[in-house]
Amino acid sequence: MVALEALLASPKKIVITTHHKPDADALGSSLGLAAYLIKKGHQPVVIAPSDYPAFLNWMHGNSTVVVYDAKKNDEKVQKLIKQAEVIFCLDFPLLSRTHDLQKYLEEASATMVHIDHHLEPGDFADISFSDTTAAATCELVYEIIKGMGDGELIDKNIGECLYAGIMTDTGSFRFSSTSQRVHMIAAEILGLGVDTSNIHRLIFDSYPEERLRFLG
């Protein structure tokens, strides 16, 4: 945590990226972290390696996400990654999970920060927060923000993004990965005024055909 605090002690140009075909944990952790970094005076941009389903478009900051398209914005994405001083890699164990972005990330000169909960993480980052006992990357992002003493910066918008990832990656709190700390984080997010029932509805009850295609 000390290394990350030192890295973020002054404003930085930051890229946040996640895995190909982002899900709620990937996008929620990315947008939640981005909103926090903005509050700290940084300039983050979220780059998604591919598009994601419309049932995630409600998340705060969604309109600012740069969705990589080799035919439309390859040069722009290359430039953003090249100019970044810090790159956060969220919700994937290996750079290969970013598909076409892998080569640009490997060539980047930025300090790389890895936050993930999947098994067998790769050794590609300068700073790593890998916890395979965590239920979701959103859980880790929440704990990192709190661990840096910035819990008061977690507002309703950030809470909604992080709750979405926790809810989906725990199977609505049914999976064996649902620990006591997961419930405690969810309770704290509820205290921010987050409408958890509405988030469940937006993700599970909206765009049913698209959701089935995405999950398939």
C-alpha cells in the first residue's frame, strides 16, 4: 500500500484497463477506481479491450470509456497508453486477457499496477494486489481505497459501480466465495444510499436476449 500511496502522491496521467469482453466486475472496478482517482486530482481514462453489453451502461462514467476498435481508434489508444504514467490492470491474471491491447501494454513505460482476484496471476506488474480469496476485483478496489485512508471519498456513484461487481461475481451473494468481509462491504455500500434492488434489476432484468448472448 505504501508504494501505491507514493505513486499517487502527485497528479498522474492514468490508464485503467481490464479484460476482453468486460463484465460487471471488470467495468465496475474500472469505473469505480476512475471516479476515485478523479477525486484525488488524477487524469484517468478507462480503456476497454472490447465492447460490453448495454445492461452495464448505467454505471457512472460509462460515457467516458474508450472502447478499443482496431479500425476506428487504434492510434488514439496507442497514444493514451504511451502517454500514461500509471496503468492499472484490473480483473485479469495475464496480459493476454486484454487481447489486442497486450502488445501496447507490454511496450508501455508506465508504472503498472495489477489488481485482481483470479488464480495464477502473472508477474507483469510493478505493484500487485492479487488476492485469490477475494470474491471480486471490486471488493479489492474498495479495500484499497479504504486502506489508503480515503474511505470518505467513496460516494454513491462509486459504491454503485463496486456493488455491481461484487453482486455479480458472488452470484447475488450465493457463491462459496461470499465471505464475511464481502457482506460487510456490501453493508457499508448500502449505507451510502445505493439502491441495490435497482442495480439487480438493471443487470439481471434488462436486455435479456443480449445478456444471454453475452454470457454464452
